[in-house]
Amino acid sequence: MSRNLSTRSWTAQLQAGWKYLLSFRKRDWEFADYPVIVRRQADASASWGDEARFTTPAYVARMVNWTGLDGFGDTPQEALADLRKRFEQACERRDAKPRPGTQVPIQFASQERVTARQELADEFVRDVLGVEDAWISDQSSLWHFALGGSLEEYYAKIEALYGVDVRGVPDGNIAKILDRISAARSPSKSDL
């Protein structure tokens, strides 16, 4: 583990090469078999919006050559623990663990639920989020689009446009919100 390095530095790549060579000694790799760097973030403790939700953690732990796999914390140990948790979650979603030290591209979340309601999703992006186009996955949240510390503006728009109160949707998950809007639009069997 190195500090104050980028994952593309020669030292990080040397570490990745070493972990790659060591990976041929066994078949079942664990977190400790992967190259990781930990560094202090330059903008640590910067905050915006709702401070409890938007404070930059002091440290970031990154898996070398694994795009998008980062852990965050106020100490190096917390950042590593967060990275370990995210690593385990990422490995659960894969058929097999990538070999340590190899290049691992971003794996996008499913869009199955959003795509099933594509027309509604396009309308939602335009009328609620206020943008012409956005990539929305089944894991996307209103928080990904909120610039302030509250989702109340979005909740009010959704209620005004669709007549549905979605304040109870956990984490503002857009796929679940689309499900609720669609269910409200669909006539119930008792109405037929």
C-alpha cells in the first residue's frame, strides 16, 4: 500500500505487476492479493449542501487497474475497510474474480427495470430532472442529480406531475419511483 500516488504511477503499476505475478501461485484470490493504494485527498473535509451527506472524506483507497473501485474514510484504515466491502460486493456481481493486477473495466449496473418503462423514464428525465438526456440504471438515485442537500424539489415536481408521493422510496431510487408512477397510472382490476 502506497500513499499519495495515483493508480497510474510507475510505483502503482510496479505493485500491480508484482501482485499479478504472485497471483499464479493460487487460484482463489482474496482482497489482500490485489494491489491497493491509499492517499489523502487534497480537498478533504470540503462540504456542500447537506454536510452529513456531502462531506469529502479525508482518505481514498483505490484498487490499482480496477476502474471505479474506490473506498473512502476519515482514516486510512476506514478507507481500506470501505474498499474491502465494495470489493466483496463487486465480486458477488461477477462470475469470477479478475486476476490481481489486471485491467478491470467499469461494469455498468443493469437498466432492465428502467428500460421496461423507457417512455416514462425519458419523460421523467426531461420533466423532473430537467435535462434532455441522462443514463439511468436500476441503481440510479435522485441524489445523483441533486445539487443541494434535499430531494424535496424533486418530490414536489413528481407529486405535481404524476400525483404520486414518493418520499418513502428508499434513497430516492429512480427505478422504484418509476414503478410507483406506473402503478398509479395503471387501472386496477376493480376499475375494469
